Amino acid sequence: MFGLDTLNVLVGLVTVYLAFGVACTAVVEAINAWLSVRSVTLRAALSVLLAGQLNQTTPFVQAFYAHPLVRAMTKGARGKPSYIPPDVVGHVVEDLILANSRGGSLVQAIDALPGTPATNHVKGLLTSLLAEAQGDAAAFRKGMEKHFDAVMDRAAGWFKRYAHNVSLAVAAALVIGANVDTVALAGSLAAGSAARAKMAEIAERQIAASPALAPEAGGQPQAGPAGNTAVDQATRQSDAAQMALDRAISTMEAAGLPLGWKATPRTVGAWLAKVAGLLVSIFAVSLGAPFWFDLLQGFMQVRTSGISPREKV
């Protein structure tokens, strides 16, 4: 089998990966929403940035979250924001230290923080930023904003590593649960012209519709829709995940591809092939929908333009 048939097999596999990649990404987003992972990551980053005391009894990060500007971004009475603009961080930090010292200059306000720059991290940070700003309040806020951005870049790295691990786990659950075996799928597509034609038709519809794929897990935390509680968002993400999984399963069923555990391998060689096929599928699905959508577009462009006559049999 050469030429267009081989390309159609690849198109079929990529279409399956895309369908389950959408489901995987949606499930990961639902998990993130239910566990408030973005807001937890933001809190962890701010706890590093603002480590230390505002006064003898109040940690700085606790006072930060209690500030009206930050509370206004909170969804629900007990929720925490998943994103805070850098300019808000600069204003809130300045406001907290000035209110804590009950007036005076920034120098006096920072000096009023408990401990020394060596023992109170946030005091040392603010002292350095004020020195760089040469006492200018606007430059001080800008410096705080840049430092916050740098910390959030690191937090985005934490989030991406976490999301990658969760994506692998979710992909494994989806692939093993539905028996999405790349080796078996490739064999079915290679042997069945009807399956290849159906998967090519499905791929064409997906490309033509330009579906709004689920957001790729692992980006920097973003603000959610105003006025929605965390439970509302998590519920919507869960519904989207279920719909994406249903579409992925229907994609395979429509083409008559093998799905589910109707029979198990009976020999060692068959089990090795099954494990290899499942591992390939798990890795592929964990890459997420955007990757496979871009690749499918490329394959479909080649398919539409036709195969070189030298490659045809």
C-alpha cells in the first residue's frame, strides 16, 4: 500500500488522536477547575514573592489577599482569584505598606515592617526595589510589577509540568478505557478502504468547521468569566469533557474502527503488540488537540493537492 492509501491511514490515525486529544484536554481543564489548580498555583507564587510579615501578627500574603482590590477579583465568598494583573499587585503592595505605617514616605513604610531585610524576605525585596527606583513611587510600583511577572513566569513552568503529568495520566485512562490501540487502528485502516474513506471524510469536516478546540492545558493562569463561581466553571468544564469524549468515541464508531475490550490478546506477542499500541496512543493523545489539529491540516493540504505520480502504483 503506497501513495494516497498510506496518507489516508495517517489521516485516520491523526483524526483519532485529535478526537481523543480534545477529550484529554477538556478532562484536564475540568480537573484544574474542580481542584482550583490555577488559583492554588497563583497563591503559591505569591507566597514565594511576598514571604514574610506585614506586621507582628499578619503574614504579608494574607493581608494581600484580604485587600479590597484583590477580593473584588474573587469568585464567591471563599474563592481565590486565578489571575491578578501586575499593575494591581504593585498598587496593593504599596497600599498595604503605607497603611501599615499609617502614613509617611515609602522609606518609612518599608522600615516599619517587622524584622530586618535578612529575616523578613518581603522587607528585603521591597528595600531593594525602592533603592532601584531611587525613591520614586511610580518606578517602585513598576519594579514590583516586573518582579511579579518574573515569579509568574516560574509559576507558569510549575503549572505546565503539573499539567503535562496530569495529561499523561488522563490520556492513559482514556486510551486504556476505550482500547485506543494504534497498532490495531493502523491495521484496520490499512485493510479497510471504507474505514479510510470515512476517516478522511470526518477529517475534512473537522478542518472545514475549524472547531474551537479546548484550551491547551499548561498555560499561564488566566482570568475566568466575571461573576461565575468556581463550582459553575468546574461543572461547565466537566460537561465539555463528557461531550468531547462522546464525540471521540462516535468518531471511531462511525468509521467501524475497533473500540473497547471485546477480546483480550491470547499470546505473549499479541500482548506486546497491544502494550506498544496503547503506549503510542497514550503519548499521542497527551500531546493535546492543538498539536494534532495543526498536523491534520498539513496532511489534508497534501491530500487535497494530490500524490506525486511517481508515488502512485
